[in-house]
Amino acid sequence: MRKLTYREAVREGLHEALRSDPRAFLMGEDVGKYGGAYACSRGLLEEFGPERIRDTPLSESTFVGAGIGAALNGMRPIVEVMTVNFSLLALDQIVNNAATLRHMSGGQLSVPLVVRMATGAGRQVAAQHSHSLEGWYAHIPGIKVLAPATVTDARGMLLAALREPDPVFIFEHSYLYPQEGEMEDEAGPADLTHAAIRRPGAGISVITYGGSLWKALKAAEDLAAEGIDAEVIDLRSLRPLDGDTIIASVRKTHRALIVDEGWRTGSLSAEISAQIMEGAFYDLDAPVDRICSAEVPIPYPKHLEDVALPQPATIVAAVKRMLEKGT
Amino acid sequence: MANEPDRDKALRLLHDMLRIRRFEEKTAELYSGGKIRGFLHLYIGEEAVAAGAIPVLHPEDAIVATYREHGHALMRGTPMGALMAELYGKVDGCSRGRGGSMHFFDASRRFYGGLAIVAGGLPIAVGIALGDKLQSRAGVTACFFGDGATAEGEFHESMNLAALWKLPVLFLCENNLYAMGTEIHRYESQTDIAAKAQGYGMPGEAVDGMDVLAVEAAMRKATDHARAGNGPSLLEFQTYRFRAHSMYDAELYRNKHEVEEWKEHDPIKNFEGRMHEWKCLTSDDLVSMEAAIAKEIDEAVAFAEAGTWEPLGDLTKDVYTT
């Protein structure tokens, strides 16, 4: 085990990808000279040169589309869209092209494209820079959606994504970049198919991903001090979802709380809740509950932003409420 | 006007245009008969663009086209039967029947669609060209789009990026004067499309898109430019569709007089006339050409009719590779 920050882990992943696969290249806004808006690609331009580390114009739709084209033509592009907020400008390419080309062409084409972007709120950057739209992306068949929450996954999921023959979208919570974590020794490409139980427990299943994982773990710690034993599941992959791990956990704990920084209505948390109803309804001792962001554009001032987002205290309160209600 | 071609070449060009037209006339008939459904956008009137431009390309070059791409796929060499079967929705189609009229694909001929979001193909063309450049391959990428696409952001973004990175992309605008039902004067502040190339520092040329030889000559110049490593060009082929936008279009937005006037410039009739002037076309030539095309179409229809439906169990196949 060794300590490093999440952004260093992403950089290691990028470095490893570029070093080991001559077809891999990185493009996006400010990935080269600037070193990446979140400093994930610092030093890569100097090492790999401007052909493989390509600064792009502010043309999200076109550089994502160009990634699709290059992927169709034998390359392994890694496209950095600075934030999920800007990815909305590239939705046409993502939804209409990346997700459809393989199926629509009868299997003739494949799009081995990796798109990375920062997501999430919590840094007082106001409504247009605080979206958590990974749940939207998870709605779309034809793409895979990942949300690495740990440094080991930040590096390993990127490496695994590059081995995928289909488009993979990686959502990195912006709050995590400066956070330190323990990288597992010899960590290679990550398994992309299974959720991880980050804290085993018997009293309730807290199902979450990405930046919210750390809030859920903090809440679980606080609950443990009060004798409540929460199991914390890190989804890791949002599409496909590992329903088996969720259902197995709920069958064991008989209670499920979903923590999702996306808005509640029509959200990924709603999908998970539905899957629990479909797969484990008779195992439940209490209704499934959800902690999501308030249904508002995320506001700038800290006191309002804090209350708009899932927090350890709200998770703790929800768990206690559920346990009181249950049998 | 371009130089007089030799007889064989002239006959080939005439055949290619006529073949597209007769194929599409048949598809319109089959649409009315219920064999083909969904959207069907006909290219009739615009045949000189595909027939002139596509033979200039090499096998290693790539094509990205639009939802009005029957002619382009025919010119690229995808068998007519596979195209007809695609229109029928049969598994024997060029996209296993999953795409229909708007989504012809033929990876073996580097034909990347068949894309139905206006201007959505331009970024992909830029990326294919980038892929060629990064792998030191010789190919150029020909990207067809309509005049309506020039109002989209992706047109401007793609022109900028291709020029910035000096990529071998041919931006080929088929200007038929209408973005679906809206005339170009009603949606463009600058209706001189070729002039837009100046803003990106690339060559731009307006070409008579009803003249197959003019199309070919302009295309040759632009591909030579790209192959020499000088980057992209924009060609504006001025053309006109004689039919409605799609089979659903009641054509309330243009008058019949305008359509009749443009039919005076019919690329096939005009080229036939010029071949007569050059004395390289006999009535026997025409009769045998029509007969050969009719036979090919009959065979394509028979192939599509005999085709099979994709099994229901394959519905989710190829959403992902694995």
C-alpha cells in the first residue's frame, strides 16, 4: 500500500495507458500546456508530446465526436471533458453516435472511446458547475458509466476502460481530486462488473457511489459508535449496475438507504429502489429510503450548498429513522 | 466547363447517375406499396454530386454521409441488394436491417453512415481523419452534409478543428437550398457557403453540383490538396432535390415553378445532351444501360424479398460488443 492523491492516481492511469498502448492519446480542453483543469495530466505533454497530448478548442461536441471517429479508425482516444456541466454540449455525439453506432450498424462498428469528466458539487462553484448528471448517462444503453471513488479505482478503472471495445464514461467527483488514499500494491486494471462492499455490516445497506461514498462511510462510523452496523456498498459501475450485490446485501440487512448526489426525481436512486422492489421486496423490513440532492439548482453560499447535498448527518438521521420505523 | 471525357468514362458517369435515380424511383414505389417504412429521403436531382465525387476516392479513404445517402452507398460499391434489403429491414441488409434508409453502413468499404442528426457526422469525420494522421495512413475522409448543417455549431467547430490540426477532411456541402422546408435565405446570414471556408483559413469553392464533370474536377483538386498534407477544403455543390424532403413532406414551402426551373438543369438529362453533342452516346447505349439497371434493381428487390428478419432473440445483440 502507498499513499497518493486521487488526481495522482488518475495521472498514473493516464501515464500507464499512454506508455503501454501506442494507440492511446489524450485530448481535451487544457490537458496539455495547462496540465489539466484538475492537474490530472500535468507533465504528460512534456513526456509524450503534442501528437498524443492534444489541447483542443472549446468545442465539446466536436472533440468528443472526433474521439468517436478516431476510435472507429483504430485509435484508443481518452477524451477529457473538463466537467460534466460542459459535457451537455456534447450530448448529441454521446447519445446519437457513441451509444448507437455498434447496434445500428449491425455490429460492424465499435467505438472504443474513453471519456473522463469531473462531476459533483461541494466546492461553492454554483449552479452551472455543480451538476451530478452521471445518472442521466447511466440511462443510455450502448455506453458504460463508471464512478471511481477510491484511488485504486481512479487508476484501475481507467486502465480497464481502455481495454473495453465500447464507449466508457468515467465520472470523477471533483471533491476527490486532492483527497489522499491508499493505493493497493500491484493494482492493475480494475474489475468493472462488481460493486464493492466498502464496509460490511448487518443492520442496513447504504448504497452509494463516487463522492458520496466517503460521506456514507463517515456516517457508518458515527452510527457504529451508537451500535448501528451499516453495510456500505460502492456501486463503482453505474451502467451496468451490479444488481446481484445490491440484492444480496438487502436480503442480509433487510433495509436499504440509497445515497445519490443526483436529484431525486427520475434518478439513479429511483432505479436502484425499483430494482430492490423487484428483487427483494419480501426481504424488506422497512421501505427503501433515499438521500439525494435537494431539487434546486445548487446555490453558491456554503450554508445553502451544504444543506442541498447529502451529508453524513442526514445519512445518519435517515438510517435512525428507518430503524425506528422498522420491525 | 470541364473537358470532354472519353466515351467509356462518359458512359460510366451517365450510368452511375441513372442507376441512383432508378434505384430511388423504385424505393419510392416500394414505399407507397408499404415495403419500405420510416423516413425515406430521396436524392433525386442531386445524383451528379455522389456520382462525380465518390469515384475520386481511394479504397483507403473514408466516407461519412447523411440520412440522404442512398446514392453515396451505391457509388461506394455496396451491393444494391444489401441496400434494398436494408430498406426492407431485413437481416441481409448492409446494417442487418437495423438502420433502414437513414443508416447505411459498410465498414468493409469505410462507409461510416448514414447519420441522421444534421451536422452530427462532421466531428466524426474529423476524428477519422485524425486517426489516419496519427497512424501515418494515407487516407482522406470525405464528409457529405447539407446546407442546413452549416447553421449548426458542429459545422463551425469541425471546420475549425480540421483546419487547426491540418487534417485530411473534405467538407462536401450538398447545397440544395433548403434546410428541410426552410429556404437558405431564411436561415443563413451568409448564404455564400463556400465563403465560410475563409473564416477557417481553408480553400472553399462553389461548384455546379448539377454538372458531374465539374463535381469530379473540384473533388480531384480538393483530394490532391488533402493528400499532399495541406489540410481540409470546403466544397459547396450547388444542387437541388426534385422530390420532397421525405415521403411525409407536402412541399408547402416551395412553388412548382421553381422545381420545374431546376429540372431544366437535371444532371442526367443535361449530361445525356452533352454526350449527344460529343457524339458518344447512341440510343442503343441508353436502351442497354436502362435494361442493365432495371435488371440489377429487379435482382435487388428479389434479394430483399427473399431476405430474412433478424430473430427476436438477437434484439439486444451488439448493444455492447461483449
